[in-house]
Amino acid sequence: MEWMGLFADCFHRTANRLGEWAICSGAGQRLYCLDSCAPAIYRIVPADDVVQPCPVEGVIGSIHRMREDLIVSNSIARSHCDRTMYSADTSARTGRSGGSAAGADGCLWNVGNGAGQPLAASIFTVVPGVKGLPEPAFAGRKAALMSAQAGLGKLRPEAIGMLELPAIANAAIAAGAPIVEVMACPTMHPTATKTGRAQMELTRRSLFAGTAAVTAASLPPRAGRAAGTEPVRIGWLQAITGPNSAAGNGFDRGINFAVSEINASGSVAGRHIELMTRDTQGDPTKAVNGAQELISRQKVHAIIGPSNSGETLAVAPILRRADMPNIHAGTVDGLIDPIKFPNAFRTGASNAQWQESANRYLVTVLKKKDIAVIGDNSGYGTAAVQDSVSDLERRGGKAVYTGLVDLTAPDLTVDLTRARSSGAEAILAWSASSGLLARLLNTRAQIGWNVPVAGHPSLGSGDVSHLLDNQDNWKNVIQVGFRTCCFGPDGKLPADQTAFVAKIIGKINLSDTSLWWVAWGYDAVHLIADAVAGKNSSDKQAIIEYINTVTNYHGIYGHYNFTPLQHNGYPDEDVVMSVSNSFRNGAYTVAPGA
């Protein structure tokens, strides 16, 4: 402690600075000190005279200026493993961080003092996810700041940020490079007492992951709920922002509509549904973070998603260990295994069903044998390209060109030029990214290569239409479709789907999405709600047991059947090919011969 006092005083006396916070490394060989007026973070090494001699009389050592891009740094802490340093930075306008401490559980706790509210504070927990860089380096090189209320947070890419407003709930700071796990934490709301001390009221809140937030869709005030009840908590993991978010936005609309509808109609067995959304941004790491937080902190009863197979592959083992009922639309075949993953159910078509429909149509109906197979470089895209190669060979076709393209690639000219040079007669495109698919169709037109394009359902999304240079670029495009969400010979949808569209028109925008995406989300919520009602319980095993007995479940997207040994619920006969540019209110015309 004498050491800390000496060096804090050192800054004040010699540089007109304030050494406001100091901490020793675990081994006691190094001292870290904050200069909150510069502001900067210093590492003080008593036996090292390499950099700058320490100006305190009688002390031999050096001061290493580690960082100087902060605003006013008010706290510093070391990790329990003694390999990572953290600092909380103060906002330039309001509030300041009052102190930090790292616990043995790997969480960093930070207290923020709010301006204008005596002793007002928000407590944030940080799970760095990595052990950090070896000392003496400061490991807070990258950080993400998340707030449940847009505009209240501030992203500081090179420092651990601090919220700009006091006492904000639903927020956390994540540090480390890369971020592996972010855990939600209680938020304390202080109220002043007569003695001037802060009386803390602990409330449980939800945490948005990435740039989106948790929603309790149409959830009535807690005071209006029946005494002794708790909500049915459903977690929703999905890419809602980012390059792979087209499907997620459609799913999200259907899910939120279903939750609102159920809560407005009187709840499930006397209980309302509380939806907790985690935006994965298409990142498997964020999906893992979200899954762990929903399970361990939010105590959800079931989880929907993710639908992007790369993310689903990452979270499946975590959900299995928690015996968490999981409904997803990930298409990779290995994601469904009733023995390995008895908790997981697929209510969407599998990759095998998509391949069967698309490859059969190209080879058998259009008589195209030499195919260029192009996918994005996600886990799903990689698996889909591999599956297409083998399935085409089985049908007498051949993948004369294969390529994986980055989701954000701005120019596909080289890729499509190589594909054309291979002699390909058609393109199979496997990506959920509407942006990437639109660029592929635009490039096909630019190089004058008018071959058929078949593949992923996103080829027909309204988003693709809006991103095309010319609507003619949408011609000769056929995507995987679903009979339930396609127009019949009479130009009409089936009766149930017609009624559904009439119900959501004006409430859900169908101009930039696909009807089946909305319908899938709607069905997923109702299936969980029916399980809770049928078992009169939200127990995880009870939900799984119920779904295992579902027979001919009449959803909007499909009619599902499950058994304990069959968790692929979507029927083969409802997977068809549809004409992309026949898009109308999210639905399509079945392709000729399909």
C-alpha cells in the first residue's frame, strides 16, 4: 500500500497529474497506475531502468506509459489469472467509473457513478473470454459496448468503454480479443436515503448481444399478471443484423407476431410468453455467447434458432448439455440426430431435401448436366457446396466448378468468369445472404452469361429484388420453395395460408422478405406454446416429451411430424422449386415441372 501511495503521489507532484487508482500484479512485481487527468495508464516496474527513471526519491524503477487514448480512466483491475488488465473509461459528458474488481469466476465488476444522481451507479460484469496477453501488456485492445437502449452507449474500439448516462439497465461491457463469452448481470438502481447513502434495489434484466436488444414482446406490466405465475421464457438466437440476416428478419417478424398474438389472447395456461432475443450477427461466437447467457442467466424454458447452420453447429452441444428444448431451421443434415441431440427439432427442410429439389430440377427437368456450384464461406455454405458435388454425381450431373465466396465480397466478376470458363450450363447458389445473391445475379448479367441459377430460398427474397441493378436480372432464377407458401394453378395460396396473410397484412411487411420465413417463426412459437399448454408445464423435459409425440401438426409453414427417433419434422412432398421473380406478398409460383 505504501508503494501505491508513493507512485500516486509521484504523478501529482512531478507532472501535475492525478494517480487515482493503482494495483499490483498478482506476483507483486509490477504496479499499474492510472493518470486520470492526462489520462493514461502506466505500468511501473521498480527494478527496471530501461524507459524512464521513477521520480520518487529512494525508489529505483521505471514508468511505462501503456495507453493514452482514454478520456478519464477511473478504475483498473487485473484478472484472477493475473494475465489480463482491465480499465473502465469515463464518458466525456456524464457519469464516471468509480472502481473495478475482478472475481475468481472470471467476471470483472465495474461501478459507474452517475452525474446528477448522488451515488447513482450501474454495475457491469465483464467475461473477457480469453486469458489476455502476457504481462506487462495491457490486454484491453478491443472492446464492445452494448446497451438495450439505442444511443445510450458508446463504442470505444481501443478502450473498455463506459456508458454515457447513469443507472442504465440492460447493459454490459465485454473486453478481450476476441470476445468469447458475455454474461448478463443484475443492474442496481440506487435511491437516496435520508442519510445520503445509496439503497440498492436489485432487478433482473435482459442483455442484448451485439447491436440488437432483448424484447419482451407484448409483455403486459408485471403487476397485471396472475399471482404466483411466471412467464414462459423463450430464447431467440438469430442473425438479425449483418450480411446473413435476410432470413433472420423474416423469422423474427413471425416470432414476434406469434408472441404478441398469444399474449393478447390470454396467455398459455395462464402464463404470458417472454421473448428474449439475442442477435448473433451471423457469428458462431456470438451465438455461443447468447446461448450460454440465455441458459445460465435468463433461465429460459426453450430456445428457437439459430437458423444459420454454422451457428447451429456451434451451439448444439451447449444446448444438449443443458437439455434445452431447441427448435431450429439449420439445414445441415448432421444437426439433427435424436441420439446425439435428443433436445433438438428441425421444423424447416434439411439440406438433403433442398439438394434433392434443386439438383433434381436442374438435371432432370432442365437437362443441365455441367453445373457451377457456388456458396458463401460460412459453415452452411461450405457444407452445401460439398453436398451438391456428391448429389449431382449421383444424378448423372457434374460440378465442373466449385467456389466459396466471402459474404461481404463486393465483386464476383472473377468467380463467375471462372465458372463460365469451366463450361458450366447452370449455377447452383447456396447462401442465405440476399446481398451476396443479388451481386451474383447482377454480375451474371454484366458478363452476359444468361444461364439458369437455382438454389437457396433467399434467391427469391424481396431483399434481392431491391438490390438488383435491373429486374431482368431476376429472370431464369429458380429457388427452393415450399408448396404451402406458393401460389397454386388458380393463382391463390392454400386456404390456411390465405387466412394467415390476411391476418398479418398491415402488421408485417412482406415486401422485403419471404412468407415462409415469417410462417416458420410463427409456427415455432406456437409449437412451444402448445407443448407448455399440453403438459401444463414449462419443464424442459416435458416440452421435449410433448414434441416427440407431435403428429400431423398443422402449422402455417408446414405440417410437422416427430417421434423420439425422428426429429426432422418437415415433409418431403412440400419441398418444391419456385420461380423467383414471381414474388408477390412473400410467396411464389411453383416452377414448371416441379
